[in-house]
Amino acid sequence: MRGGPRPEDFETNPSTPITGQPTPTYPAGARKKGVGVRTWLVLCSRGQAQTTEVGKHAIMRRTGLPARDLRILDPLLSYPSTVLGRERAIVINLEHIKAIITAQEVLLLNSKDPSVAPFIDELQRRILCHYRATKPKEEENYEGEMDQAQGGGDGTPLLFGDEAKKDAKQSLENQDGSKVLPFEFVALEACLEAASSSLESEAVRLELEAHPALDKLTSKISTLNLERVRQIKSRLVAITGRVQKVRDELEHLLDDDEDMAEMYLTEKLPAESASESNRDESYLRANEDAHDLLMSTHSALSRNSRGTHTSSTRSAMTNKFDVEELEMLLEAYFVQIDGTLNKLSTLREYVDDTEDYINIMLDDKQNHLLQMGVMLTTATLVMSAFIAVAGVFGMNITIELFKDEKAGPTRFAWTVIGGFIGSIFLYVGAIGWWKQKRLLE
């Protein structure tokens, strides 16, 4: 008997791909770091949440996403805000939300983050409302359907088989005939609202902190106030960059109708089901006629032509999608994000105006200091002239004034007084001349 894994070594769980092949479940403690096994929170179209641990390749088979798209959701890597529309899934990386949206479920990566808990509750509430609005009659038979979906007669789960695909083809009309959003747009709207609300709250909180700090800085320029304003400006630059990236991503989606058409996952389910049935039929036909080279060649050509026809049909169907519904949804949150960006731009202008005012105040003080320096320099120059006169009298030379014992002291006193008054006149004259030249105010 050839050695290999036995059927009982595998456990089929909700992460089973659409192909129906079981995903291996490793024993407890056998998972190692680096094998790509992560904890995902799965919210189905009925609003039920289930936590499962699967690897990267299982998620790729389950959602049809390439590895580079899953790398965007890696918490160990720093990627900007991104919204990607693919053939079978929508990749969401907005702020603290890292999710994959399909036509029938939502997979959240960082569900254990405390900041994501309110979003999960809101998303689950919206999914339940959507399910009740689109499928009110199935609530009575919900338990029976779950039992049938969880296993057939042999105990094999069928969550992602034909029954699940039929359930995923949800009606887009309410009980009263009004049109409702598809499942993927309901989840997308919840993600956009959570991200925009988070950025809006951060912007409001920063604005409430910034205005008192800036007003305090204008009244008193100190190291502590300058440090507070510097920190606020750093946070402002960081938040502005994040908001700008979300805005650019939404603007890019609004400018490209093909990208918006790719996000209509529910509309593409019938084409995917037909394509899979065609592939199954061609595969069985090829196995039956494998012994015949001519027939196998003919089958291969038929499969190629059929695949080309399916791709062209899907492309044509995608091109004729009416993206007005999604466009209106994205425009609403684009306007909200743009308003947040305008609010941050206004705050940035207020910070720049405060900086300009502080620089003007500092320049004015510097000018006053320079003027004081000019006045002190002029006074020092005049005093130097007076000191020079006093130095002449202090020399050991013969002067007639010193020989007159009666009138000498009086004349010496008048000489000192005259020199002092002369120095004052020189100083006043110099200051007047500086003001005339507009070097002093």
C-alpha cells in the first residue's frame, strides 16, 4: 500500500474551497510560524460569524485572489489604503479594516483588534438586515437549510457546493419590490463608512486639540508650547496623508468604469456556474475518450474554444454592467472623505498662519534688539570720546590749568561738565541721524 495521508487525517471545515476538495488540518501544536496559517473571521450572507484558521493557499483557492493581493492584507507589511476589485472577490485595506468580500461572505483578518470590534457588530447587523430584506421567506426553513448545507448523507459538508451558490444568487428586490444593494456592496459600504468615520473622528479630535494649543502659543512663545504645536503638526501631516490616499483610491475607482464593473460579484455568479459546469462536462468527456487521440485532440480544441467563448461572454457581460449604483455609493463616501480632507486643509492653513504670525513676532523682536544694539553702540562711541578727553587730562604733562591753584579747580569742573554735555549732544545728534536714515524707528 502506497504511503500517504489517509482520509481521516483531513478535516473539512468552512474554509473548504469551491472545488470541494478537503483542506488539510494539522494537529494541535503542529503549525509553525511561517506556514501562512492565520485566523480569519468569516461572516456569511446570513450574518453568522465563524472563526477559522486557514493558510494562504486555502484563501487563494477560496477567493480566487493571487498572492500579491493577499500580501496587501499582511499586518506585518505596511501598505497604503487600497480597494481592489477582482473576478471573485473585493480586497479591502482601509485603515484598521483588512477584509476580503465575496458574493456570499466576508473574511476579516484582524478580527481580534479592539478597534475592529464595533465594525464587526455593525457589519453583522447590516448583513442580517440585508438577508431579511432579500430572503424573508427562508427564515422559517433556516435550520433545515443549515443542516442540509452542513452535510449530506455521507457527512460531507456542502457549504460551498451548488446549494450555496444558489443561495448566493440573492434577489436584489425587497418585499415591496424596491431595489436593494447586493451583498458585496452592503459589506463594502460598511467598510467605507467605518474607515471614513474613523478618519473623521481623528480629524475632529485633532482639531479640538490644535486650536487651544495654537492660541496659547500666540499668547506666549515658549519651548513647551512650541513642542506641543510640533507634535500636532506631525499628526496633522500623517492624518492628511492617510485621508488623501483614501480619497485618491475612491477617485480612481470612480474614474474607471471597468474597475467598478469588476466589483459586481453577484452578477458574475451565473456566468461562473455555467463556466464550471462546462468545464466539468468537458473533463468527463475527455476522460471517456482519452484512449482515442483524435477525440482527445478534438476535446482539447473544444475546451479552448469554449473557454474563449466564456471569457468573451463574461467580458461582454462585465462591460454592459450598469455601474450607476456603485458609482452613487462611492460618490457619497468620496464627498465625506473630501470634506474631511478640506477640514484638515483648513486646519493646516490655520497652523501655517500661526507659524507666520509667530515668525513675524520673532522678526519684530529681533528688529527691536538690533535697534537697541545700535543705540548702545552709539552711546559706547560717545562715551569713548568723553573717556578720551578724560585720558588727556590724566596724562603726566604740563598744563596751565593745573598751575592755577585758585581758578584751576573751577575751570576743571566746567571742563568736565562741558565734556559731558557735549557727549549728550553728540549722542542725540547721532540718534537723530539714524532716524533720518530710517535705521531706527
